[in-house]
Amino acid sequence: TIALKEELALCNEYIALNKIRFGEALKFDTNITVNMENFTVPYFSILSLIENAIKHNIFTIETPLYITVSADDNYLELINNKQVKFVLEDSNKTGLKNLNERYKLLNIEEIAVKETATQFSVKIALIKK
């Protein structure tokens, strides 16, 4: 696992690189209400969720992709608006399956995925140090 603070620092760097590519078409916000020093997550867990949101959605300045990461004392949730890219093959959701398997290996509850017509969210358990 990696400290929540360190994982979010990696995510901010990844977003900064993607902002160079996508500019104002990509919006990112965090709402973390916990002491990040007290929690860990599996390596690249949040980063892979952000990467999936960018990979599976189409977005422009007129219709930006909004990604929000929030956390409370038990869970971290990543939410993005859905503007799904047209692709010939459906996603096999390998990234989500891999993340879920990592949580199982750590004996932690499975991730929770919720999808509506307009929004996609993934909730992962925070691991107390």
C-alpha cells in the first residue's frame, strides 16, 4: 500500500500532465475531509481510476470531463460524469477487476461501482495505518 497523501500527489501530477493535453476540457477536484497521514490505499488505485475516466470518456471545452475525489473516515470515492466514447468493442473492465482483486488480496471489502446514465463512481475502502 501507499500513503493516501502520496497517491494523491501522484494523481495531481498525472492530472497536471493531462491538463497540458486537454486543457479546460478536464476538470479535477478533491474533497478530502480526513487526515491523509492516517490512511493508505493500494498502489496506483486512485491513479488507475482517474486513468479509466479519461480513457473511457470523450470531452471537450464545451462538455468537460469532471472528476471528483472525496474521502471520509472509511471510504474514498471517485466520481466522474459519463460521456462515453463510441468504441467497437465493449470494455471488459480489466482495470476495475484488477483493483478489486488487490483489495481481496489485502482482505479488505470489495470496491463498489455505481453507474447511472450520467455518472460513474467507484468507492474504495481506506486502509488505516
